[in-house]
Amino acid sequence: MDVFSHGLWAGAGARALNLKRKKPLRVWLAIAWGLFPDVFAFALSFIYLNYFRITAGGTPFAIRPGEIEPPVGEQSFILRLTHHLYDASHSLLVFLIVFSLVAWYFRRPVWEMGGWFLHILMDIPTHSFAFFPTPFLWPLSNFMVDGTRWGTRIFMLTNYSLLAVAYTVVWLVDKSRNKKK
């Protein structure tokens, strides 16, 4: 799924949970954790590719027709690093370890990190083998799901329509609760 959708879904989830919680979640922090896995994995390659395009006037690798990711042999160090960072940031095991360490450090769970967890869960069925399949069991297993490609027009239209519905429902419920007070 696209990075912006991850942030929006994490925000919608936090807003929805806040309707029932006495101590509300920080929505901005849930959004940040929802964005985290992709920003962590892709920020370096984004900077590198755009720097190369600006300074050299070209692309550092060639993508052949019908391919989405560059062939492994043609990847630069930065692009190989991106794959390793993607593996780590999209692993449920890594998430659980980091979540546990953060909870230990703060002596309480930081529930806003659920945005990261939601990100991984949403990526599992929305990434195909053609473009960064989600290594959710890394490093224990290389098992991945050949899901639906999120970049299709119909998927994007459906996804953003559902986001609009989710935010509308949360807004309406919040509005009706505030009226009763």
C-alpha cells in the first residue's frame, strides 16, 4: 500500500480508538508510526535517486519493460540496502522486539506504535511478488504472500474511498457524542 494511505489508516484507527479510550492516543504519533516502515526503508534510496537524477541527468539503473523493481544484479549498494531496511521494517518479529524494548524503556506500552503493526498487516495482502513483497516473518522465514498490487487504479480508488468513509464515520460518531455532552 502507498505510504500516505498507511499514515491515513493509522490516523483513522487512532481516532476511532480515541472514541472509547479515557486516555486518548496521540493521533500524530500513530500516523508517524504508520509511515515509519516505508520512510525507514525508502528514504535513503529516494534521496540517492533524486540526487543522481538532478546532478547526472539520468537514472542509476535501467528498468526493462514489464519490470517494476530493477534486476538484482543492476542494483547499487543503496538499493540493496533499501531491500535490507525494508525486510527489517516490515517484519512482525522486529516490530515486536522494538515495541517490547520501547514499552520496557517507558515502563508502559506505547500504543501509538500500533500504526507500525497496522502498516505491516496491510502490506501483507497488498504487495505482489513483483514489487516488494512483505517479509513479515523475517528473519525466521522467507515466506511471503503474493498479494494484490496496490498501485492499480481500482485499488487506489477503493482504498481512498474507504478512507473517506472511515474518517466520515469517526467524525459523525465524535460529533454525535459531543452533542450529547
